[in-house]
Amino acid sequence: MPRDVPRPVIAEPDLPARPAAASERDVRTRNPVLVIRHGAFGDLLQADGALRDLREHHRDRRIVLLASSPYTRLMSRCPHVDEVIADPRAPLLQLGRNLALLRTLRERGFDRVYDLQGSDRTALYRRLMPEPSHWLRKQNPSDSGTPDRLAYAWMLAQAGIRVRHADAPDPVWMADDASGLLAAAGVPSDYIVLIPGSAARHVHKRWPGHAEFARRLTELGHAVVVVPGPDELELARSLPATVLTAPEGFLDWFALAGVLRRAAFVVGNDTGPTHLAAALGVPGLALFGSHTSVERTGIRMRAFDAMQVPDLAQLPVDVVLAEVKRRLPRR
């Protein structure tokens, strides 16, 4: 998104569109629309509002999402799309796998494509697919400092689509009812969730103060909950907190969203669950080092804020605690 392009005018909100019933989805067969957004998880969250705007604009058309294979189950629940096609994102030299996907896309006859990915890979897809009537591509260089959700809003507005939700993702459809899970673990209603981990390959995103921070919160009378992913179980169990897991070892995205949605506050690293809490409208604080720009991630939404420092290892617990105390809802 060019820096000198003004922000789009966002339409005033009104009553949300009713999700389509299965019978309504079945009639959307002609002239399907393709939306491309591979992932990762935080990127799909940023696209939630844009998908909702596209659903409202194309009420009588079938919306097909092309997403990375790990996210097809997640996005199949999204009420704003009718179908999800898995893209294995095979190396470009593996011609057989890539040609099979392109054959599938060509056979569907998409006459309108919304490329929310805007990558070299999707540019190649465009060259190898029949030219649709409209192929709209996100323009937002990685050094722009502009959140993707704003770039989507601009892109849709340029296409003449009414923009109401693109700048305000709200993936409540992702949240299961977590009341039973929380009750079974003895967690009170005003708990704080800590997200101390990250993917194993992103350990530089982890603030080392979470254990001491959890201890200090507990001393102040707060119930502290940790909801680890598969790379974080050992770390989570080292904290003085209630660790919520499933029989298979960790909660899926839907149970995680349910736990986050009920939290009084969330404090986490720059990782998917923290971005999910922000998109759900939960009060919280994200902790960033110098690895990226807070503005670029778009994590500052509604009641969620972020703190960025040059070196996470040097961020004092007292500083974070003071900021959280200032922002915590009154009991």
C-alpha cells in the first residue's frame, strides 16, 4: 500500500450480516470468486474483516479461499467463505504438485480473484492461470509499516466494494465455549492469560520474564492461565500458573480462542495466540523486541496495545507489571 495513499473511507457499521445457511451456500455455484491468503495464522486473522466485506458484497456468489494446507480445517469454519482449497505451497521446482493445483484452479473458472497474499508465488499463479476479468492484488511492501488489514481496506475500496469490516477483524466464529474446560481446571472468571512461548524457530520473540511475572501476578491475587502450543509445553509447565491442555497435549485453535475470549487480560509475545486475543477484542499487551515493527503487525486493536523495546531480555518485570496494572479492568 503506497505511503501517500489516503486511508479509505470506512462505511458506518450497521447490523451484521446473517451467516449463510447451508442451503444458501449450496446455491452459490455460478461464477465463483477466489480469495488467496495462504497464512500464517496471524495473517489470516488480519484478513478476517476483508473476508467479511467480500461476503457481504458477493452475497449470491460462491467464495473460495485458497489457504496453506495447515489452515484448511481452521478456515473451513469461517462463515465468510463457502469452500477452502488447500495449497501445499510446494517448492516451485516440484512442477507436478504445482501443476495439479493450477489445474484445479483453472477448472473452476474464477472470473474474479482477490489476491490478499500479494507474493511472488501468487504472481506466478496469475501468469499461469487464464486471465480473469478482475484480478485484484494487495499492494503493501514489507517495509511500508502499514498493517495488512488497512491495505485490504484500501484495496477493496479501490474496487468499489463497501468497506465496513476490513480494518476491524472479529473472528468470534473461531471461539468454542470454554466454560466447561475452565470450570474443570478450577479457573475463576477474572483470570489473566500469559502467552510466554512462540514457535521453536522464533525463540528470539520470547520475553524471559514471564515466570517472574506470573509469580508477581499470583502474589497480587490474580489467577494466571497458560495455554501452550506444541512447542511450548515444557516452558508452560515451568511457570506458576494453571496450564490448560487437551488429551492430545494442547488445545486446538477453537478451544484456545474460547479461553482467550473469556480472559480479563492477556499478556504475550509476538505470536499467533496473542494476535488472536487482540482480534477478539480482549484487553491485553503484546511484548515486542526489535525483530519487527509493531505497526506493521497491526496488533494494536481496540483494547489491545503493545510495548516494544530494543532487547526483550532487558525488559524489566516491574515495567511490564506497572503497565498491566494501569490497563487492567477494575475488579
